[in-house]
Amino acid sequence: MRILLCSVLILFRFTVRGTALPEDSLEEKFHTWTPEFRYDYTYHHGIRGWLKLHHVPANFAEAGNRCKYEGGELATPLDLEMLEAMKDTLIGETYQSVFIGVHSIFSYGDYYSIKGVPLGRMPLSWTKWGPSFDIDKRCVVFFQNGTITNDYCNKAGHPYICYKRHENETLSICGTIDKDYMYVPDLDTCYKIHARRTTWRDAFMTCSAEGAHLLVINSEKEMKSVVNLAKPFPRDIQIDLFAGFVDLNKAGQWTTIHGVPLEESGFAIWNTGEPNNSGKTEYCGSFQYSTGYNDELCDKKMGFVCEKKKDSLLPATGKPSRILTDQFIIFKKG
């Protein structure tokens, strides 16, 4: 009894499976817990968020889009903590520069972040030779020493850094914070119908950035499941959706994006009269509502379907990298 009177026990029990703890939680404060987002992003406690260095160069718009599709944005050093985290991300890399989320696209010389923060409010300085006076160089690149210069937005390609702020999202059963992915238990697979119209190549990139891939139908059962998922969408979207198969060599040999001949993929039902290669320019595949496959112009803009495995964004073990399960932290007074 005296022990109970002399000791104050504070019991914390956590059962965390990819969920976020309150911002002032002790685990976050003392860096004993890492929230989950996706395996290819690194969490930085100092900025309460994740960073990812993309090694493959892209222009400014492409870089911004991929960051967005991955669930983040182009990283911008708005404060010293972010500046240091971005510099650390580039340690050991041989890149001369990377794109960041700062530009003067709207008005030459007026540099702002993608969120509208003026350059003068950021802890950044130009390189010793200053900004270029070429009026077409309107996007900012960042060096490992923390200095910046301007370069072409579309002509030049640079690596880039994406940032995702920790906002207490939870991973769904689909292993993503994207709530638009729908789980189909019978297939143990997740799907997302994109109503945004775009080209086949951009659709492929979007699915890839989301940790998924363009839809590859492997059975009639899967076909019917996708049809059901598409029913709530406008008829003009669901009637024709890009899917994951192509005539890559333009020789009438259709294969899935996984390199499997379409006839061996488990589902190869074409719409009546298809494929017809109308105009000798239809080399990308689409799925027409309740009827079958169609060949389409790759540059035509249509909706599309992404297909995702539950563990595609998790570490190689298939489980979140750090889980606190049924752990107790006890504080004793005195």
C-alpha cells in the first residue's frame, strides 16, 4: 500500500499499426516511434515529415506532378529545419543541383514557393555568381551547401526532393493513405478509378507513383469487380478506361505491362471489331465498360484504373517498419 502511495504509475498502452499518434506524444518527442507513410520515404523528426530524393531527372512540372501523385509536394526549405534536412538528404550524392518548390513562373524575378511564400522569407541565398539574367530561367534549383540558382523549368532536367508532412493520416487496409483505393476481398487487391482524363503514359506514371500499376485483368471475375467499382462514376468516364496493356513494338503483339502476352494473362476478350488500329496509331489498351478491350491512341485523354497490392508501399517484410504493440511506459515518482 505504501508503494502505491509513494509511486505514481502512468500507464500508456499503444496498439499502433501504421496509425499516427498525437502531435505531442512522448514517442514522437523522444524519437522512439516512426509514423508510417511509404517505404521509399525517410521520416525526419525535426520537420515532422518525410523526404524522398528522386534520382531520375525531370523537368519542374514533371517533378511536381510525381511528388503530388506520391502524396506529397516538391520540397521547399521554408525554415532552417527543412533546409538542414534537405542538405542531409543530398550528402554523398554527386548531383550538382535538384529542383525545389520555388519558381517565378508567374512574373519573372518574383520568386515564390509553390504554396505562395516569397523567397525573401526563406533561409536561402543565391550562389556566389548570383541568379542568371536569362528571363526563361524561372525555376529554382538547390545545391547541397544550401545555396540556390535559377534554371529552365521545362528544358532542363534535374533530380528533385519530395516532401510529405505528417498529418496524422492512417494507412488503410490497402497500405496507403489514399482513401480512394477500394479493397476487393475476393481478389485481395485494391483498385482506384481515376476520373481525371490523361494520356496512357501519364496514367502509367500516376499509378506507379501511387505504388500501384495500371489495371491488368487476369480473370472474368476481376473484370466484373472492376465494372462494379466503376458504376458510381459518370458514364462518360466508366465507358472507356485505360488499362495496362500495349502493342509496344507496333506489330500487333499485345502484351501486359508485366511483359505477358495478352492471350496468356487470363483475360483477353476484345470488343467487337477490335483491335482495329484505326488510323494506324492505336497502340495503347483500354477497357470498355462490360464489353471488353479496345485499342486507343496513347495520347488520347481518358480515365484509367490503378491496381495495387496491399503491401506494395510497405517495407520488404510486408509490415510497417516500426510498430508499437501492447507496449507500456511506466514513470515512477521519487
